[in-house]
Amino acid sequence: MIPSGTMTITLRAFNADDLDWLSDLHGVLYAEAEGFDASFGVLVRRILTEFLAGHDPTCERGFVAVAPDGTRLGSIFCVRQDATTARLRLFLLRPEMRGQGIGRQLLEACTEFARACGYAKMTLATHESHRAACALYARSGWSLLSSKDVVSFGQKLVEQHWERPL
């Protein structure tokens, strides 16, 4: 259990029972906040399905933050990009839970897991519009490597690539 503001949360491993919740939550939140089309939820479901079917638990893990009442609050994933690089994926926190340190705790747990697995660095791709997450990355030792204009999920976006040494 991890104290977070006034709430003690638990970080546990992602499992098959979380698939619908997490893919649906991504689809709904990104549609509401950024106007993403349905292709985003489809992509998230594919990523999660592939993770469940073939991840290596010795060097890949999904974390789910859970409230004392069992409510799932957010997620973050560490996946293998190559022998020396971990990739951060699917970092999400329910909007009403933001600003309480839960996102920082998820990011720290994912980073520590990657470090313990022997990765030398971590990478991630995100969008410039995720300002709070980008600020958290910058405060946590990540460096912005590149930005480029893209059209994804029915929207014009600025895609960013970040990296941090471990």
C-alpha cells in the first residue's frame, strides 16, 4: 500500500480482468478530452491483448493503481523495446485522481522496475497536449528528444518522444 494524499493506494500487476476496463477508459477519456476517434480504443485493446498473450514477466509489467475500495485508478506499463531499452506505455490516471501524487507513484514504480530488470534507458511517445504528464516526465529525469506534427486518431497532434537514462 502506498499513501497518496488522503488515500492509500495499492499498485498491483495488470491482468486479463483489467483489459475491458483499461481499453474502454482510454477510449472514453481520450474521446472526451481530445476528440480522438474510435481507432484509439481499438489500438489500446490490441496493445493490451498482445501484452497479455506474450509479455515476458521477467522484464515487462503493467501496473494498476487501486483504491482501498477496489476502484481502479490508473495504469502504466513497462515493455521491452530492445535488450537495453524499456518503453513506457499506456500511462493513464482517472482525471478526478490527478494532482494527488498517484501518477508520480506509478511512474516511479515503472522506472524502478525497468532499472531492476537491467535496462539502461527508457523511452516513451506521447502528445504535447498531455501537459501535466509531460511536466511530470521533465521533473522525473526525462528529456524531450523530438516533436513532430502528426495526424492520429482523427486529430492534428504534436507527437513527442522522450527518453531517460536508468
